[in-house]
Amino acid sequence: MKTTAVTRADLERSVIAVPPLARNADLSLNADENRKLVRHLEQGGVSTLLYGGNANLYNTGVSEFPHLLAMLREIAGPDTWMIPSLGPDYGKAMDQAAILREFDFPTAMMLPMSFGATPAGVATAIARVAERAQRPLTAYVKSDNYIAPDSLAALIRDGVICSVKYAVVRENPAEDSYLSRILDAVDKSYVVSGIGERPVLDHLPKFGLTGFTSGSICVAPNLSMAILRALKSGDVARAATLREHFLPLEDLRDGSSPIRVLHEAVTLSGVADMGPMLPMFSNITDPALLEQIRVAAHTLLAADRAFAG
Ligand SMILES: N[C@@H](CC=O)C(=O)O
């Protein structure tokens, strides 16, 4: 596992995969199936994995955290960069930060609070958690004005934050005044697009963000990595063509629940068995929706294999 400090090259090298987390029937961690998914991503050229929302870390207990970190450390390939997540609430994040200190992950992401937070309080929380973890954190900006752009800039200047996952969903991602204000304050090399393949044709060419995160990459790593390469080389038309492969699954995710649909898509594609979802989430049980997910996941995986040759 990569254990060195985070650099711009790290952020640019790979799409940041955001995988679901495999569990056994008793909800314990399933190392074998998680390893299978990690290998699938690594074989498709992915070198960065972020375990956060899609892994349902919002709902994991502090007592499981050391086991999760040990498993991620163990299943990562030699050069793979694993990013676990903390929080979302301050108390849980502080408890997890003390545990994180015992491990050599270069950073962890602070999950966003959807209720019970102010922009100034979020900035203070990130600073205190990073201090306790003794390493820089990755900030996750998921709602409008979650944190003030100047606060983000100060946290970056002080070495408290090493990257920002920007994931505010817009009807038209090309028009985003909050993102523009963040980029007025913060060097864009620190900011990655955090909403999958859909907004990247705007987020990278127009705003100059450094890379992007993806859940559906867990099915089709070769195609998602090819989108990143196309955007980096300025070939937006090719990126748009490649992105078409993802839209049927992304439509199902956005039409129902991005996290739950991805969980089932990875299982139904045959890549790895994700098993039961940890409460407060629950697995999808509607047979018609499961069949739609199965078809979309199989089609995407087949396209990925054909592309890889
Ligand atoms: N939410 C996006 C990117 C990950 O954070 C996805 O799941 O595709």
C-alpha cells in the first residue's frame, strides 16, 4: 500500500474508485470479496480507492474501525493508495482519529454532515480531527456553502487538508458559483470532482479539477480510466463517447439510490459478492429493479472487457 505523503501526481494518476464494502451474512467484513473487488480495480489500472459513502462508512461503529483499517491495509496491492473515511459526526471522527494514528494511511476523508453543522464548525472539526490523527485529511464538500472557501484555503495552507472532493450536484454542472468561489480561493490542483462520470465533462475541462471519483468504475475500471486519460489529453469528444457506456447504470443509480444500486451492481455483475448492506441501508429487493441493474451491470462489464481487449 502507498504510505507516502499525497502529491498532485497521486491525485492525477488514477480515477479515485469509491467502492462498496463486502460483508458476510452476519455483517462482519468479508476480506475475500473485498480483495476480489480491489484486484478487479487494480487490474483495470486503478491505483486509488476511497472507502466512504458507497462503503456505507456513515454507519460503521468505532469498534469496527481498527478491523476495517487492518483489512484495507491487507488487501491493497503494493502501490495502491487506500483512503478510509472518518465521521461524519465530530465525536465519532475524534475517536476514529486516535485509531487512525496507529496506521500508515497517508490521509483519510472526513465524511460530510448533512445536519447539525455550520461552515465554521466544519472547519474547526476538520482541523481538530487532523491534529488528533496526525496527518492531513481529505475534505468532502457535498452541499452548497458547506464550508467557506477561505476556510478551505486556510486549511490547505496549514497542511490540514491535502485534497478536496467536490460533490455538489447541479442541474447544470457547468454553472456552479460555489465551485467558482472555491477555485478563486484554492489552487485547483487540490480539488477533484466527486460525483462519478456524469459531471466530469464540465468539471475537468471547464473548471480544471484534477481528477474525479467514481462508483461505477467498480464494474468498468478500464473505461473509467480511459475517460480520465481522454480528459487529461484534452479530447473531450472521446471522453463523452466513453461516458455513454456508464449512463444506463448511472441513470438507475440516480433514479433510485446511488449507493444501494452500486452495491447490487457489483454483486450482480459477478465482479464480487457485496453481501448484505449494513443498516441503516438495506439491500434492494424489488425483482424488476434488480433485473434492470443486472442487465446494466453486465452490459457495462462486457463493454469494459471488450475495451480492454
Ligand atoms: N458518488 C459518486 C462518486 C463517489 O463518491 C459515485 O458513487 O459514482
